[in-house]
Amino acid sequence: VLGSGSKGNATLVTTPHLHLLIDAGLPPDELERRMDGTGASWKSLDAILLTHTHSDHVRKKCLAYCAANDVQFICHKRHAHSLSGRYLTKVEEAGLLRTYVEDEVIELKPAAATPKGAYAHTPLRIRPVALPHDADPTFGFHIDVHLKPSEEHPQSDERRLRLAYVADCGTANDALMKTLSDVDLLALEFNHDEEMELNSGRPDFLIERVLSDEGHLSNAQAAEVLSHVLKHNGNGGPKFLIQLHLSEECNTERLAYSAAQDVVKATSAQTKIFSSRQHQRGTIHVL
Ligand SMILES: [Zn+2]
Ligand SMILES: [Zn+2]
């Protein structure tokens, strides 16, 4: 996670052949700095995948960087409509705008020139899942990575990895929880502690917004999602849980961690819990 929270969000997913950024809610040069050391950069990115159009998830200037660096910009049709303007036009003119539809798998293929190495070129399969949030429409993503041995390296292990990214979600329904239950890595919003939110002294409308079914997941709500995932995950639970979008005013890493840890402890899962940060890049997790 390159950054997460109400001041900007971006998460990098890399495979042997693809570099994908989920959201681009930080200035482009800041993104470049935070990608330094990950093996990815604006030059190497294949695509940016957008969850929703709130300004902490997309900076219009990043669209200009997409056009200049041959990076696909993948969003819902209605996102494209609300982002329309000269920067999106540049992306469109470069043939880099791609739109997705709820629940329809997006296949992201490696560029033909990408060296194969140990694994054959296989597309990332990304399924957008609608989330209740007050930027309609908002999506989470279930990402399926299938690594197959290349002809040159038939001895490589065939691997199937799944991850999910869910942030900016007012409430979690059964369908969403079911979608998340097979993942190896779950990146999930733990936005606020409800008590801290209620006593924050913020304007009433803001508190109501955050707590509403179209706002953000509290630690307790996210813990419930995690509990469901652990119960239904056949592989003993995800290897990693990454906590996203922690409120700087109404949450602490300790509270979010203990809400998740209590759930993990109650099972035999070995899920490791990590917090994402607003102002610095998080740990690189290798699956
Ligand atoms: Zn947000
Ligand atoms: Zn939002």
C-alpha cells in the first residue's frame, strides 16, 4: 500500500509480468517516490484501476501521466463521465481508457514485449464488486493471479493466488463477504472506532456520513467481515490482512489491530495483520 486514508490512496499489485495500481489518489511525483524500490514506476505501470471518483482516490494529474507513460486507465463508465475533461481526453485519445462493468471480469494482459521468465504470460482476472458508498458507483476488486510455467521453465510451480481490495464501504453484505472468502491476501477498510467517531467533535453531518451505510467500515464492522472470511476460507484464512483507510482522527493502529487480532485469535488461522499508513509506503507482502 503506497498510501491509504482520507488524504490519498494508492496500492501497487505486481506479478512477474504486470504492474497494476489500484487508485491514484496521490500526486504523480509522490506516487513515483513511493514506488521507488518496488520495481515499479510510472514507466513500468500497465494500468491504473479505479475504485471511485472521490478526490482521495484519483488525482486528475495522474490521468495526464497515464497518457504520457502508456498506462491504461480502467474505470466504470460513470467514473469516466464524472472525470471527463482535458486530462481524460488525453487518455482517451491515446487509446488507454478502458471501462468495466459490475461483476464482469476484466482481463489485464501483459504487454507482448514483456520477457516471460519462469512463468508464461497469463492475464490478471479482476472482478469489480459494487460497494455501498456515497460516491456512486464504488467498487472493490477480487483479483485472481494464475501463474503457469513457461515453455522455457517447465519445472516452475503452477500457482493460483487471489487477493481482494475493499475500501470505502459503508456496510458489508453477504454477497461481498462470500466474494472475499477465498483470498490469500485481504486488504480491507478499518476506518474508525465508532466511539471515537461519536466523540470526535466533528460536525454532525460528517459523523452521520461516516457511520451511515454509505460511509466507511468501522473496526467492529470490518472485524465481522474478517470473521466471516476466516470461517469460510478453505485454506486456513488469508495469509495477510492489510488494514486500509484508517481515520487519523477517529482510529488508532492499536485499536484497529486488536479488533482484527481478537477475531484471528478465536480461530486457528495464521493471518498476519498489517496496517497501512497515510504518509508512507507500507511493507511489501510477497505471496
Ligand atoms: Zn476514501
Ligand atoms: Zn470515498
